[in-house]
Amino acid sequence: MPGCRIPDFLELVEQLPDIGKHDHDRYWRFEVSGRTFGYLWEPTRTVGLKQTIPEQLALVGERPDVFEVQFTSGGFGWVVVHLDGVERDELAELTFEAWRLTAPAETVAARDDVLPR
């Protein structure tokens, strides 16, 4: 599997509406409408993405070499994704889902189910 690179993740995020990107020295934080949906740690080439708890558990259970439990909060399970272990289409789905779980309903409705590419 060829895997993804940091620019792949950044390109996917930039295709989504109402995105904010904040540099916190050791990591980047990504938000939609002021609410966090993802993180990027460049030195480890990993991202943290908001998911449902069942999805978090399924991802980690199926491929623990690619996905790690980051934390749970408010009924959501955050997942660490090792970029070199996922293809771009899978990363697009995970990023979109994190965004959709976080964005206001009207923003999600306006975007519909159009994945970033």
C-alpha cells in the first residue's frame, strides 16, 4: 500500500467549507465553525480524527498497526491515523466523517455527501 503524505491530508481538509487551521508548535488543529475535528502531528506523520465510538473501535480492532485510540469525549472516539498506512480515498472518508460529525447541520446539508478528493 503506497500510503498518504501530509500534503494529501492538507489538500483534503482544504476542500471542506468553513475550515480553520491553527499552528500549536508541535501540532496543527483543524476546526469547522470553531469546533475541532482533527489534528496533525508532522514529526510522526499522523493525524487525529473525530469518529463515532463504534467506528473508532472497529478501525483500531481491524488494523491496530494503522489506527490507535486517541481518546473519547462527549460520545465520540478520536482515532490516531498513521498516514503511511492509509490510501487517499480512505483518508478522504475519515476526514469527511470527522468534519461532518463536527460541522453545524446547515453546513453539512449544504455540502451534502460530497467527499473531498
